[in-house]
Amino acid sequence: MRWQAVISICILVAGMLLACSPLGLLQGNSPEGVTKRFWMALEKNDQDAMLDCIEPSIRPGLDPFSKVLPLGTDWLVMIIHAAEKEAGKKIIELGKMQFKELDNDGTTAHVRVSGRVKLPEWVPIIGGIVREFQIVHTVVKEEGRWYLSSPR
């Protein structure tokens, strides 16, 4: 019986460590968590993971990614369109990423994302440069889960 208690304690400790690690925080169902998952998926060019972070009602649209990005981020929309052709290949490098929940009324929240992005060499004119950015995402809660939404 003792070995079962030891195993249970080990599983509990491992779960607590995972929950407190950066990976555990990214798995959280929160406005900040879904925003982090979207940006990590964008960096990896994991389009399935990106879509999982987007509000289900806008997924079927012709251009769901640009719907969750604010105006003035044409450079990012261009990268995402190019990424569609290169699914699974890393096309950007992100650095110094910061995520901050600005407000949250329980159904709608806003998360500010800032950081640096290195654009791929093949992007016309601006390829290869490092650019700092700041974006505020609108995040909504549907059926108990948070999703990136169109700005409202």
C-alpha cells in the first residue's frame, strides 16, 4: 500500500510542477494563455494550433487570421498568408515576448502583446529585419473557453 501512496505523491508533485512551469501556464484557459498559445503556434507555423485559438464562429471565413489582428498589422497578415503555403515550417522568429491582460469582464478581455519579430528573408523589401511590435487582442469566452476574436 505504501508504494501506491508514493506514486500518488509523485504524480501530484509532477502535476504541480507542470502547472507552475511556463508550459503549464500556456496550457491555462485564460485570455493570456490562449494569446500565448496563438503566438507560439504562429512562430512554429502550426496552423491547426492557431485555428484552435480563434473564435469558432470566425474560423470558416476566408481569412480568419486577419480577422483577429488589428488594423495596421499588414506585415503580420502578409506573413500569415505566406505561412499557409509553408505549413509546418518555421517562418518567423519571435523574441522578448510579453503578454499582459488589460481588462476582463468575464466574457470579453483584452490582451496586449509586445515583442520582437524577425521577418523571413523572402519577404519583399523588409525581409530579414527585426521589428518591434505591440498589438492588443480581443479575447472572448465561449462555452467556458477563451478564444481570440475579431476586434469589437
